[in-house]
Amino acid sequence: MSTSTFRDLLFQEFLPYKHLAPAELDLLERHYLLLQRWNSTLNLTRITDLEDAVKLNYCESLFLGIKLPPGPLLVADVGSGAGFPGVPIAILRSDIAVTLLESHHRKAVFLRESSAGIPNTRVLPIRAETCPERFDWVVSRAVSERVLLSLRLAPNMAVLQAARTQSQGFLPSPWGRGIRMFHVEHSR
């Protein structure tokens, strides 16, 4: 498989929503190649088929990025793992400062390496429950809505999970999985 296949497929798949610039494609491809290398030993994602990876890992994360409100915003990706959705969001949206929260040490090392060169990202290798900071949005694909609500890290959250029913706050994904976006008021 050539690396240009990833770039071409990603560019074409996301073109109806946004034209990805060559610099964005460079960073996304770099992340993909590192993910392929690290996944064999660290089990970062079960999605290994190229087309599924482009659609379900990258395009859904990028789609969420274009649906977040204009910045500047502080966003925490809770349980970031392989960097989804946080890394693609940071690549797409330079107006968003993305903090990748990952308590698993080796995954945090992967996140540091894979987000190097993306100036609006940082990795905090801590449990979200112990994070003293507050954000504008929390995003996740690995953590349930209930847990995210209990963290009280942000007044808004977006969860990349299939919704059982189309409910308020549900944003259908063009790739069939669904994105749930919520605005939650917390007393601070």
C-alpha cells in the first residue's frame, strides 16, 4: 500500500466538506503512518483497513472539527488513545488548542510523537478525573457520555459514538456512525 493512497482517499472522501490543504494532509499522513507502526505493538485501534481508517478515524474526527464553533477554543480529548478525534481536529483547526488527556503512559508517548509539529496540541499523561484545568469543550470517542458529564471539565461535549436513536444533540455522520454533540450547563 502506498502512502499516497491514504492521502488521495482522505482528500477525496473529505472534499465535500472541506478542501484539505497539502500541509494538513502531510500532518494527517504522518499521524497515520506512525499509528500503523505503533499499532502492531500497542493496540491503539481495531480499525486497520485503510478505507475504514480514513472514514471512521480521520473523516469523522475532521467532520467533528468543522462542526465545533469558531475559536479560539480550549478542547480536551479525553481518553485520546490513538489521537482521535483530537489530533485531526487540531490539524484542521489552528484556532483550537487541543489537550490530549491519556492516562496510559505508552499511549501518551505515542501521542507526543504523533502530535509533534502540531503547535496547538499538548499531551497530559493523567487521568481526566485529576485534571485541574477547565476547557470550552470535551471531545471523546472512547469515554461514555455519562462519564464525561461526571468529569465537569467543560460546559460542552461532543462524543463520537453511534447513537441508538436520533435525539436532540445528535449529528448524523456522513460515514454512518453518528456523532453526539451536547451543550451542558454546569454550575462552576
